[in-house]
Amino acid sequence: MVTVESAVEAAIAAVPDPEIRVLTIADLGILRGIEVAADGRVVVTITPTYTGCPAMDVIRRDIVAAATRAGAAGVEVRTELSPPWTTDWISADGRAKLAAAGTVPPPATAKPGATMLRLTMRCPRCGSPDTEELSRFGSTACKSLWRCRSCREPFDSVKAH
């Protein structure tokens, strides 16, 4: 039997990121917590990928809509900024979905607090390391635009934070 609690949690976790549509907010790692009270009221905690992320209003609205459709009696969405989001929070499934969609996922950092620097990106289409960054800013503020010199295809890369 599916409980309202499990239905609400599944619905919220399945909310797609409005900028990187192949990922859910759970895949992206911005979904920090879901608390469902006995009376059906829900408190959802999220962390933006960066302060001022323009997608947060849409994400809040989509969380409320998904939880309400799943049976929540009321929904409060809280934003938690500390600790700040990091690309290490992207799930393994999320990294695989990014790669399958032709977007290079960021590397996982080797040490907590460290930022990995990639001098090049492997092309997600042909696998060649012979790539070049065209612009530090891609289709969203969270991505940069690259091109493969081998197959000549452009691709996005999620910036490591």
C-alpha cells in the first residue's frame, strides 16, 4: 500500500530541474530534506546551486504543485544555504543522465573543500580529449560551452562548484 508520505516524497524527488531538464532535483542534489507530518503538512528543504539562481522560484512552485497533487495538506519550501551546494551532490544517476544527454558532468572532488580543475573535457559524443572551451557561460549560468576538435560538435559542461 502506498502511503501519502511515500507518494509525496516520490513526487517531490521527481520534480525536474527547470534548467537541466534531464535531471530531477534529487539527481542534482538540491533536495536536502522532506518532512511529512501526521496531518499531511510537508516541509521541503532545498539548497540552490548558487545564491541568486533564477530557477529557484520555478523549483519552489513545482515542489508545491507536485506535493499537493500527491496528497499533501500544505507545503512549505525552505531554502538552506549552509553548507553551500557542490557538484559533488549530483547523484551517480544524475551524472549518468547528464552524460547520456551529451553534457559533461563535473568531476567529483578528491578532497572535501577542494575544487578540481579540468584543463580539457572529454567529448560526450566521440570521447576525444581534444576539446576547447568556447565560452565560460553556456546555455545556463551553471554550464560552460565547449567544442570537440575531432567531431566538431559543441557540448555543455556543468561547472564544478
